[in-house]
Amino acid sequence: MLAFLLSMIALRGRDEALAAHLAPQVLRFHVLANSDSGEDQALKIEVKSLLLGYLEDKLPADASLEETKHYIGEHLGELEQTAERYMREKGFPYSADARLTRCYFPTKIYGDLVFPSGEYEALRVSLGEGAGQNWWCVLYPALCFTEPEQAVVPPQSKELLRDAVSAEDYRKLENERRLRWSDKRPRIRLLGVEAVKGLFGTK
């Protein structure tokens, strides 16, 4: 158990260090549903897709990180109005609140890359009360997918990310998935079983 706790502490420290390096180079997207009801959660996904499509249409394909943030900062009101118009058409009288801010994100897998937990700058959109489960992705470079479980990171997004961070940090993004899902977990469970057996004198 001590070895397990120490490994978790080391993993968290590694996450924080990598997140600190990555945060200035990326922009994330965070959508909070009004509530956890099935209707509100479905609406969250619809609005997410709507706003991603809006930004894809408006932003140049080669927009830099700073250009992306500048455009979003200048058009937060339009993003809110776009979301609210859609929600009213669907029968939801909710307001939308869009802002550029810093948010805490848990560890997230994007294709074959793993982004560590930490604080990142993000476009955050709250729907209604914003009290429901949230959805997130990386807006720049473009790592937002309709079906994340089937996602493959586009080569151009990988190139942008590779250019934005150090070679060492990029290798860590690729290696984190292998490290997290290695055979360490089964071994930890076996150690726990052995410890219980030892308490009762069994083999």
C-alpha cells in the first residue's frame, strides 16, 4: 500500500509539472450542462457540437493560439446568442454564459495522447444553472471529437502540438497512456490479496 501511495504521489507530481508546461500552449473547451437530467445532458452535447461548428466556420484553418483566443474573446456575445437561440428553438429557456477563464481539468485521453490533469485556459460555456456534468476537449490544437472513443488525432493537430511544446513533453504525452495502463494495476491488486491472505495465515 505504501508503494502504491508513493507511486500515486509521484504520478500526480509528474502530471502537475507536465500540465504547467502544456497550459500556455493550448486552449481547452468546457461546456457545463444546466443539470444532470437526461434532457439537459443531451442538450449540452448538441450545443457543444453547434459551437464547435460555429468556430470551425469562423476561424481560419491556420489560426494561431493567440489568434484563436483573440477571436473568441471578441465574439463571446455571439457564442452566447448562438447557443441561446438554439436552446430556445428546442424549448429550453436557458441563458448561456461564455467566457475565457482558467479551469481545472482531470486527466483526459485524446486518441493516442494523454493530457494530464491541471489548470488550463479554456473557453467555458455554462448553460442555465451550469450545475450538471460537464464536457471538455482541447480546442487548440484541434483535438475536439464528436465520438472521442473512436477518435484519432489529426496529423495536423499533432504537428501543431509537437511544434508548440518541447520534444520531451510531447514524448510524455504519448507515453502517459502506456504508463497509466500498464500491468501495474493487476500487480497492485495481487499484492493486496497477498496481504489479506497473510493476515489470516492462508496461501
